[in-house]
Amino acid sequence: MASITPISQTQPLSNKRQFSTTKLPTHFTASSNFNSSVLTRKFSSASHSTAGIVARSLKKKMVIVSVATTEKQKKRYPGEAKGFVEEMRFVAMKLHTRDQAKEGEKEPEGLPLAKWEPSIEGYLRFLVDSKLVYDTLERIVQKEAFPEWIIWDEHACMSEFRNTGLERTGSLAKDLEWFKEQGHLIPEPSSPGVSYALYLEELSMKDPQAFLCHFYNIYFAHSAGGRMIGKKVAEKILNKRELEFYKWDGDLSQLLQNSREKLNKVAESWNREEKDHCLEETEKSFNFSGDILLLILS
């Protein structure tokens, strides 16, 4: 901070430009009872007082600016204190409707889940398209050769997301085989599933933040809302049969926590702009998954 040098008590008054135009009262002359040394001390005292006021004012302003800058630097995003996965969860919850989650902000669209009238044919379309998406996602993370972005640092790479225990391809294959044994025709993948699978392939080659946003939302959403939907559908058309799609080997909460920690670790190397880019992809993930979910009612 620039300092303000006070007027020296030993420097002649006439050398200071700020006082050169000041006309002294006639009674402050050499013949006055007040000698020049007394006058100099008075003006010097006044100068010190003025300098002190200015200095304190400048210091106060700098403190205010410093505090404001610090507060800006310390700005917290919702969920940030608990790790980046909590930020993703916060954004995802806001995209739910109020009847789906207490944190939801969207207005309900269409029939509520309780009033759904699913069909076996529609449910099979949903399962087939879901399998295509999971198969694509799991094949991508199992690749031996990846684009350069896959390696974030020596401790975090795409291999971290292999064999998490959350994989669903094998379970869906068993479920579709069971339906086939019951005499049902297994359809080919439809547009919603194909479009999402192609999009994931595209992201995996050029956009790590967006890709991991979908990775998180696909697996974590299925472990929560997905299970609830599966239970409701099973009650209506499967005589309450629980499909393999909704079962996991081991403690699901621990499997989720393990993946949560890995995602947080990877996101530690991202700057704020990259994190925001990841969060912005959430709505697109919801739209793709929503299109596949609606196949249940087709």
C-alpha cells in the first residue's frame, strides 16, 4: 500500500506546494507574539492529522476490498463442501418434480407413477434400450486404449470405474432371457436407446466431464428412483417378481460410496469451469433417460 509521508517538522513551510497559496493572517507576522517555530509546529500538527485521516481511510477501503475478494474466492456451490458428487446430486434433485423429491423444482408432467398402466411389451422395450445404454457405458470403461483425456493423473484414470459392482448389463441379459422363456418376443433396440448409446460414444472420445456426468446419473439414479419404478411396475404386471436389474451383489450403499469417492477424486483435478460444464450436462442426461423410461407406457 502506498504510504503518505507527513510534512517534516524541520522543513520550511514555504517548500510545501499545498500551503504555498495560503495567506497568513496579518497578526501572524514576524512582529507577532507568535514566533515562526510555533506556527510551523501548528501546521505540522495539522498536516499529521490530515495524513492520518487519509491513511486510515485508504486502509479501511483496502480492507473492504480485501474482504470482498476473499468472500468471492471462498464462494461455495451447493454441496461443494461434501465433494463434487454432492454438487451433482444437488443439481439432479432440482430436476425432479416435487412429487418425486422434496428438493424437486419442476412441475409434474403427465401421469404420476401411481397411475401408470404399463404393459409387458412396453416394459420389454424399456429393458432392451436400457441394456444397450449400460452395455455401451460398460464397454467404454473397459477399453484398453483411451483418448488422452482418460488419464487424469497417476492416481485417477478410467480404469477406476471398471468393476464397480454397479454394472447392469449382465443382470439385464438374465431378465431378458427369462422373458423369452415365458414366450415373449424380445424387440430390437429403439430410437431412444440407440440415440443415447451413440451420444455416450461421442462424449467418451472428447468430453470427460460430460461423460462422467452421465456415468453418475445413469448408475445412481437407477439405484434410487429406478428401483422404486421397478417395484411399482412389478406389482402391476409381473405379480411382484423382482428382476435381476434391481439386485446387486454386496451392499449397494457401499458400492455407491466407493464410486462416489472415485468420482470425487477425479473431480479434484478439475477447475471450476470444468465442474460447471459437468453439472450443465445433467439436464441432457435426464432427457435421454426420460425418453427411455417412457417406453414403459408405450
